[in-house]
Amino acid sequence: MSNILNEKELTRFSILSVMICFFAMGSIEMVGIASNYIRIDLHISDAKANLLPSLVYIWFLIVTIPAGVLMNKIGRKNTVLLSMCVMTLSMIFPLFGASYHFMLFCFILLGISNVCMQTSLYPMVSNIISGKGLARSLTIGQFVKTLSSFSAPYIAMLGALHFGHFFGLGWRLLFLFYFIIMILSIGMLYFSKIKNEKNEERAITFIQSFSLLKNKFILLSFIGVMCHVGIDISTNTVAPKIMMYRLDQVIEKASFGASLYFIARLAGCFLWSVFLNKMSRSKFFYISVSLILIAIVGLFFAHSKILIFLFIVLIGIGNANLFPVLFSQAVLSMPENKNVISTLMIMGQAGGAIFPILMGLAFDRIGVIGSLLVLFVGVLYLVFFSLTLHKNQVPGNK
């Protein structure tokens, strides 16, 4: 291929292959809408259905550090390729049927592979882009990832409404779509000229990471990440349920609630990117979590389509950029432990495993109100953290 394409074209091809990988990585957030379809298809409890998203996100706590060790040994590009192969395999199981066990295997493999991919994909981008271009490329990558998340509910809806007779897949056409995307991404990345650089730094250990939780601000930031990600995946799950039970909609139409959340989150990324440079991090964080708090309180009482849509949008905008603030402020508080804190914050995404389980149990007992109560507790913690962030004199905060 190097004989056919010039150096500039090779760079463009490498960037395109990376962006396809970002799109594939966004498949992790389809678990929210998928769990709703599975609950209806298999007639299972909400707690059992919400176990599936938990099986995806729990691996952030377990696999992040081993994934870093693997990346050190086999290189960044090879780790991404291996994770993509496992992710592709995970998409095969649901194609054979909507069996609960097939779905368990699918989401376990999806979670493990996605953690490995997130651990290695971001460093791999630095192999081909540096300086200001790196930040811009990572921002574009997040945009592409969110586009993937936004597309998932629509593809499931199209499959359920129009492709029920296509090998009997119905909404599970979603897995075939991502299977094709992942095959494409593997092929493009394999033939790209991205170097397979290895990280020669000493591997970070579990003991090294969790020892930093003795620092109060690091502990609060870690819990903050857990709540932020928990609210993110839980809103993706509960939005369609609210529309089903409050507006009496079928799942195919109610899935728009999940897409609306991702649209709002996408808009929030652009909106807050403007204001984030014009205000302190603490003020930005406080305004963001206030929007989420207003929205969740509003959802307790909202029964009209307009209000439900409005509050889902407010959650999406408010929750769009909390992770960068949590991540950066934690790192700036102890810059001498930058690598360890970065790993710890990624592990905090395991909050996406805890919230769905609690919401499922609460939903089975008292319905939608129960799910919203779990979200309410999570956002109350973020409000508390925003006050702590304001008092904590972290460089770059004021």
C-alpha cells in the first residue's frame, strides 16, 4: 500500500482508520437501549435486564491496569487491534438469538475489549499527531464516538420496525451493523502505517493506584467520576422507560429518548467548550450539575412530552463535559502522580456498573420514580463535590 499512496495520503488514511475505531468504541453505549429491548423480548425483571449494562462497565475497575500492562508488552496498535477482534466476536453472539446467555457473553466481551481499547487508542493517536493537532483530533474522536452512541437507538428502532424479517434479527440488526463497522476498522487499522509503539514506563499496579485514595480530594474525584458515568449510562437506560410509562409509547418510539440524550450531550460538548475558557472550573462544574439537578427533579413530576424532552436535554447538556473537569482537577492536585491518577480516573468509569443495578432494583419496587431516586442521589453527590471543588485551591481552578 505504501507504493500506491503518498505520505500525505497515508497520514489521512491513518487518521480515518483511527476515527472509524472511535466510532466502533461508541458501541459500548448501545447497552442502555439494548437492555430495554431485551427486558421486553425475554419478559425479565428490570433488575435482571440492568445487569447487562453493569457487566459492561464493571470491567473498567478490573481490566484497566492489566490492559496497560498488555499495551506495554505488545504495543499500542496491536492492543487496539486485539481489542477490536474481541469486540467483533462479542457482536456475533446476539445474531444467533435473543437468549439471555448470548447477551451475557456479548456484553462481558464488549466491556473487556472496550476497556482495552480506551486504554490504548488515545495514546496511539499521539503516534501520528502531536501538538495542537492532537487535542483537536481527540475532540473530533469524541464527537465521532458520540455520533455512534446517538445512532444506536435509531438503528435498533429501524431494525424493529422494518427489518424484522431480515434473518429474524429485528432490533438486533444493531449488532450486525457494529459487526460490519468493526470488521472495517480492523482492516483499515491493520493496513495503516501507524507505528506499534510500546510504552517503556513501569507498569502501574492496583496497590499504587488505590493508595492515592487516601488523599481526600482524589477520593472525592474518583467517586465523582463514578457518579458522572453512572448518571450517563442510567439516563440512556431510563429515558425510554419514562416515555413508555408516562407517554404510553412502544419501545420503538420510546427509544428516541436515548437518542435525544446523546444529541443534547453532543450539543453540550460544543456549548461548554466556549464557556469553559471564560469561567473557573468550579463555576462551570456547579452550573452543569445544577442543570442536571433541575432536570431530575423535574422528571419526578413531568408527564407531558415537551417537559420530558426538555429535562432529558438538560441532563445531556449538563453531563456533557463533567469528566474533563473531574479528570483535570484530580491530575492538577497531584501532578507528580499524573499517570497513576489518570489510570484511577479511568477505573472510576465502573460507576456505569453500579447505577444500573441499583436503578433496576428500585424500578422493580416502585417503578420509574425509583430509578429517578437513584439518579437524584448521584447528582446530589456531584452538587456536594462542586462545593468542595470551589474550596479546593487546585491550580487552574480559579
